[in-house]
Amino acid sequence: MKLVSKIALGSCAIAVLFLAGCNDTATPAKQATAKPSISEESLGLRKVDLYTEVKAVPEKTEYSKNYAGSGKTIDRAFQDAPPMIPHDTEGMLPITINNNQCTACHDPQVAQSMNATPIPKSHFTDFRPKHKFDGKKFEKSIDNYKNEVAIKEINHLSGARFNCSQCHAPQSEGKLIVDNNFQAVYTEKDGAKKSSWRGTKLTEALDTVGEESYVTDKDIANKDSKAGHLNKGH
């Protein structure tokens, strides 16, 4: 019985010490090191609690009603960014490869007379190699070791660029809940209106042989080496 009593007393003592330790968390010293609480209003950009939607509804989207050819333009968001569409697009969408009303004004041959931005030369360039594959054998149309590139100018809009609205989109004139204070830094003097991706930049860094190339004379000398072939390799 004495042994049972000692065990019971010991258990009570441990419980008292445990409760005392828990109560000790409320001491001024520990309160001073406690992390401050974070309000829900400070978590997001809307500056309202997470359960309020009344003040979080933006203004109605209002696309420009300017007629095509009005001459109004929107500065590019950053250097070489696709320009936004500044005019009304009612009845022009969707764009298909056989029905593209954008070309009626933006084709380089008529753009100036229509007071429109001409489609750039890059959109009249074919960047798609015409390789051959008969189901068994694959044959490249170019020889990279001879510094050949699969790029050629064409006299019509490239099939890869016909869908104008894939990159160009109308811009809403409504106000945002959060102010946008981003300021673009352009690398070209006319970067707000024009792209720098033109002229020699269309083929820049595409050379496979040269000072900036990763292909060396040693690579060319060993291009037909059997090393690496599963059947005859080492």
C-alpha cells in the first residue's frame, strides 16, 4: 500500500509541475517575444477581408470604341511586347486562316494609307523547317554543319502568325482595383511604338558555325563518327 501511495503522490506532483509550466507561457517575458497577428486585410492586394466581395468587384470591362484607323495607339508594355489593339474589334473575331480582317488595314502594302501599323517582316518569314519523313527515315532539309538555317522570306502571312489575337488583344479602359505603377524601360528610342526584332535580328544567333557557335571544327570533322550509335558505338 505504501508503494501505491508513493506512486500516486509522484504522479500528482508531476501533474502540478506540468500545469505550472503551461501557465508560465502567459508571463510578460514570453508575451514580449510572441509574434504579432496578421490581419486578413493585409494578406491580399484588395485590402479587404477574405470574406468580402462587395468592395472587391472591379469596374466593368470597357473596351475601346475607337474605330479602326483612328490613329490612336497604346504604348507597348515593355520592349518588344506585342502591341495592344487600340480600336473596336466588333465583328472581327474570331480570326481564321481564311478570314482575317486585320490584314485589310495592317498589310504592309496598304497600312500607311489606312493609318495603321504595318505587319512586321517577321510575320512574313517562314521559320518552320521542311524536313522529310516517310514514316521510317527522317531527313533534315538543312545541314547545320554548313551553317544552313531553315528560314526564308515569303510573300504572304506565315501560317504560324495568322492568329493575330493570340498575341494582340484589346485593352480595357476601366480602372483597376490595384494601381499599376510599373514603368517600362525600353532598350530602343522608339521602343514604346516599335519592336527591335527586325532586320538582322531575325537571324541573329542562328549561325551554327562561327565565332559565337558551339559547333567547332573538331565537331565538323567528327560529325560522321560512329561513336554514340547503339549498334557500332564504343
